[in-house]
Amino acid sequence: MNDSQTHPQGAFTTMTLNITPQALNSAPSDGSPPHTNRSLVVSFSAKEDIPPIALGILILLANGLVLILVARNKHLRTITNLLLCSLALSDLLTGLVSIPLAMMCNLLRQSGICVADDQMLRFTSVSIVCHLVAVSIDRYLAIIHSLRYKAIVTLPRCVSVLLCTWTLSAAMALVQLSWMDPVNHDIYQDPPHDVVRNENIYDVTSLLVFFLAPLVCMVFVYAKIFCEVSRQIDLLQKQSIPGWQEEKKLKYAERKAVTIFAVMLLVYTVGWLPYFALRLNRLDHLHPLVVHISMWLRFLTSFLNPCLYIFGKRDFREALKCMRRKSETSHEYGYMIPLDRLGALG
């Protein structure tokens, strides 16, 4: 069976992206009627199914490591890191639930699985974006209002923000069920006109509220942070009159801050804009490669988030080094008999 028969529209095309009967009922290459795709036997394709499995494993490893580090190190249990742990949990759900559901939907073509995939992907997407905004605002307060930071950012307020984030994410995912019957929903039939209208309103709202508004917020926040960092560097240069080596270090710190903020905004824009924009189009009007790339970029953000926002922090890097040193020490001396068992310390 060739790829076109195995995956009529390619991997991930049935995931939450305005599923249309035209996209799913495309005529097979053997010339049989389009409706026979409904009973098409779908098999595993290594070329198309192994990459998402590999990406899912990377997502689980990266975000699982974050949670393990915080669980093992008490000094990492700060309010800021609580936000980052919640972000890691959202990304972890992408690799643990969203990607497997997407593959099952694409392979089995069952309405119940595809609806579950749709809801889960909406849930994790809104949750991740809201967490990114919360982390950005937390950094803004820590740098711009450093003297009042501990008074503003308290544990009860942080917990309230996280509860609101998870509740909003669940509500945005489940609101679709108010105009769609998940039990009798058939992905092979044209949806009623009122359902299409509600879906369009929902998708436009999602683009504005959960992409453009967060992007504007993050650009403003990181611009203010960069201005404050530059002001502090200029102040240090004027007060201490540093030598050329110290001045070189300060300029490097400034360039590093610009690079980090630019990469964060670039990853957010490239990762999320295609996903939200693609929902506004019909799949049968798009090349399958466009859908492939859009969904891959969206899933890739769940691996890049811990790399940029978490492992870029000094406390997490030091915890990683400490864990690696302990692992090396354990491996080096693990074969030796403990001295206390020989009575040497007794």
C-alpha cells in the first residue's frame, strides 16, 4: 500500500483543523469512489508516524526533567518556578496526550477520537499561551518593579493565576461542545451552517485573543525589560568607569539579552501563527505540506519552551550540573562496598 492510500491527506491533517468531508473523502488513487475512503484500512507508516513519536518522546523527556528537578531540589520551589512547572505540565500533556491522540485520529479516522484530539489540542494550546504570558509578566515585575516584586507576586496570587489559566483553557476547549454534538458528530459529513458560523467566530476570536493579544503583550514586556537592562548597564558604566574588559562583558550581556528576547518572540510567532491561521482555512484548499509544517511547528514549541524559558535560568542549569555530578559519582563508586557496612565508621 503506498503512502497516498495509507494516509490520504498526510499525517495530522485530521487534527482540529476545520475537518471537512472534502479533505477526508478525497478520491483514492485506484479510481474508486470517494466514499470508499470511509472504510479505508489505515496502516502504520514509518516515514510519517515515527517523527511525531520521536518528537513526543523529546517533549516528555525535556518537560519531565523540569518536574523532576523541582521535586528533588527545594531551592527551585520558588513562585517563578511554580509558573514554569505549570508551563512544563502543559507542554508535557502535548507529548503525553495530544500527539498520541493526533496519531490515532489520523490512523483510525474515528469521529470520537478526532473530537477528543480536537478538544485536547485546544486545551493545551490555550494553556501554553496563557502560561507564556504569565511568565513574561512575572519577569517584567521582577526587573521593572524589583523592590515591590515580593509584595506584588505572592504565592496565593500565583496560585490564583494558575487556577484561572487552567480553568480558562478547559472552558475554551469545551465551549465547542455547545454547538457540536460529540456523540452524533460525523467527520465525513458537511457540518450545518450554524456550526460552521460558530466555528469561524471561535477561530477568529482565538487568533485575536490567544495569539495577537499575547504577542503584543510580550513585545511590550520584553521591550521594557530590555530598556531597563540597557539603562542599568549604562548606569554601571558611568559609576564604575570600567576597563575595556569589563565594558566588553557588559556589552556582551546586553547583546545576550537582545538575542534571548528576539529568539523567544521568534519562536512564539513562528510556532503559533501558522497554527491559529490554519484554522481559518479549509484543509482541502491547502497543500498537505502546509498542514504538516504548521502542526509540526506547533508541537515543536512544547520542546523549545523548556529549553528557552527554563533551562536558560541559572538555578535550573546549576541543578542540572549538580544532578550530573551526582550521577557520575554514583557510577564511579557504585561498585564499591560502603564503608559503614564494614564497620569502618562504627
